[in-house]
Amino acid sequence: MGRISLEFATIQLTKADHIATLTLNRPDRANSVNQQMMLELNAALADVAQDDALRVLILTGAGNKAFCGGGDIADDKIYADWDMERMRKWVRKVVHGITEKLWNMPIPTIAAINGLAVGGGFDWPCACDIRIGCEKTRFMAAQVKTALVPDSGACYLLPRIVGTSKALEILYTGDWVDAEQALRIGLLSKVVPSADLQKEARALAERIAKSPPIVTRLVKQLVYKGLNSDLATNLDFTAAATAMTMFTKDHEEGVAAWLEKREPKYQGK
């Protein structure tokens, strides 16, 4: 597929070679999240999810200081005259819409965390499959610092990544988690020099995009469904997925390429 760029005010979405790159694009405000960004993220993620030509999504931030500095305090005045029910509906539909769209994204997702990741900027990478950081990467569940609960899914997502005890320590205290600690506890899978982060994320995305897309989508479903089901249920799904993939054109291509000692060219069929 050729390169496509979709224009938004607070984010950038580009598509090229079966890879979508979604960039939080308010570097002058540490890529902090305002209402417009939340609405645009929902729209962009919905677009990616329905695009059958895409095989991988990269989520990152513009600039070299922050992935996302959390909520934009300048937006607080907008909420001044809201009541509790209006706030609940906004959070559940719009704020949580981003988390759910990332979590339910049918294709593999990579978060390239290029600096500070605060508040929702901490939560959203946790909804991605793979997280890569650099020496500038630092996480903070900052909501506790202003007497708020983590509002974008961290209470569900973080324990599944680092375990309950460590997750609660992070969420109770709002302490910084630097790149070294994040790598040690499994919050990051890799730490690379900041100058190489985007290149590393792209290279990983390209490797995944070369895999058969039917298989990567099914493997993602098998893993995540397995987190909330018993072994027998997961094996039932695995049996169905195995039978389905045995009769695809991509399986035929994979076998032929293996025997012919060449790179396979998968079509998602």
C-alpha cells in the first residue's frame, strides 16, 4: 500500500506498507491530552481498526521529550459547570473509548514511548501489545497526585502486565517508574537509545507485517481471550483457528516458500 496521511489538529495518522503510525502531536504542550485530542484519537483508532490493508499499528508521540504528559490542565475550565453524571458519560464514552479501541484493535500494536508517559499517557501504552522505550521514558500514574483515580484503564491493564503487588504500589504512590525499572518489571520489552526508538519500532513493525496477517490476528485473540478463560475453552478456540489456517492460501504460500528457501509473500487470504 502507498503512503497515506490523514489530517487532524492534535494527532497525525499515516499509513504505509501495511503499517499505521498514530502520533500524539502537541509537542509544545508535552503532547498533553485535551478534549479535541480524545475525540480525534477515537476517530483515528476506529479508522485503523476497519482498514483491512493494515497489519500493525505504532502509537507514539511527537518530539523527543514526552510521549504524553497526561491531561491538559487548561481543559479543566471546560468541566467547571459539568455535573457528575455528565462527567461519567464523557469518561465512559470518550476517554474509555480510546482504551477500548486500543485493547480491542484486531492487529498487533506497538507503543514507542519517547519520553514522559503520564496519566492517560501511561494507561494507553498498557493497552498495546508491545511497549518499547528509551532512556528518556518515564511513567507516572499521576491521577493520585490530584486526588483522582486512574481514569483510562490502568487498574485493569497494569496488574496484567506487572502483577498485582507492583501495580498497586505504582498506582497508590504515583511514583515515577524510569526506563530501567520498567524494563525490569516487564512494563517495557526493550529499551533503546532515544535516537533509535522510532527506527526500532518501525523495524519491529515491519517484521510483524511480514508475518501472515490472518495468523497474527488470531494469535492476538488467542492470547487475550486466554487471559479470561480456562485452558479447555482456549484450546477449543485454538483447534478452530488451527483448522481454519490450515486451509488458507497463506499456509500454502508458507509451505512453498519454506521448501523453496525463499521469503514468503502473504496476502491475508
